[in-house]
Amino acid sequence: MTYSSKLPLHQIDKAHIKELVGQAKAGRKEAFDELVRITYPRLLAVALRLTGNAEDAKDVLQEAYIRAFRSLKNYREEANFWNWMQTIIRNVASSLLARARRRRFEVIDGVDSNDISGYKGDMDQEIVDSIDLKEAMDELPSEMKRLVLLKDFYGFEHSEIANRLSISEANAKVRLHRARNALKVRLEQRLPKR
């Protein structure tokens, strides 16, 4: 018996799911393919809620199905398949999002101030536009420069910055305030004398 993949969860026969899982555990690839077909829409919605992005959600779900297939031998018959899959999806999404954050930070760690553009900070944009921001940024100590880059150019949240620098969020805010003040002093020194 096959079911439409558009059926809501409560209309998909739990006994049929259990039967398909048993067959898949016994090595029937077609049974696992049927499990994927009937559970995909519902589980894609779970992955989408976790990632907030359709492409990432599809990647997460694909990896989750691969992990599930590899782990079928460990699946306990009395377990709820939906809960089991949702746990796998949460783990995969968490790993994907952590890797994405690390990649963002790795890119930023390697950013040369020659590449800076798109200032989003709280200084007067006219001042920022009228002087050589690159020179002022280059004069900052490296940690201050990193803080300003992370927050004012790349838009990271204080919590992400704190996480990256292994400091508290309050400490990240204080250090960022100091870095912005140091940058402002350097920018004001470059203003034409009136």
C-alpha cells in the first residue's frame, strides 16, 4: 500500500511506517525510498523551521536521511519514527548552522582592511564618507579592528561576537564601544580643519 506524500501526519498510517522501517532495516532499499517519499514534505517543514532557508533545509534533510539510513540497524522498533527523524534533523541543522557561523568568522578573520566596504555602524555617514576609512581602521589594534569589522561591516550580533572571542556578551559590548571610540578619534583626526 502506498500513501500520498501530501497527507497530513495524522493520516499516514503509523503501522505502515513501522512496516516500512522494518523492511528497510532488513535491507529493502525500496522500503526506505517509500519512507522518504511519504515523510519528505512534513520533515522538510521541520528542517525549514530550523534553518530558515529552503536550500539549507533541503541539504539538512538530505543529510538527515543519509544518517537515518546508515543508522537503521540501531533504530529501536518501539521508537517513534517521526521523533527519531526530527532528532536527526535537529542535529544535522545544528551542525550545519555551526559550520556556517565558523565559515563566516573564518572569512572575517582573514579579511584585509583593503576589502572593507558597506559601513553599518553608528558614526555619522558623512564623516565616514569624507575620509579614508581604511587608513583609520589600519591604525586600530587588531582586536579593535576585528570588533568593528564584525559588528559595523558584517552585521554580527553581540552574542555571535562574544562567542567568537570567547568572552561574555557584556564584555563584547564594552570592547566594541571602546573600539568604535578609538576609530572615531582616528577619523576625526583626519577631518579637514575648518
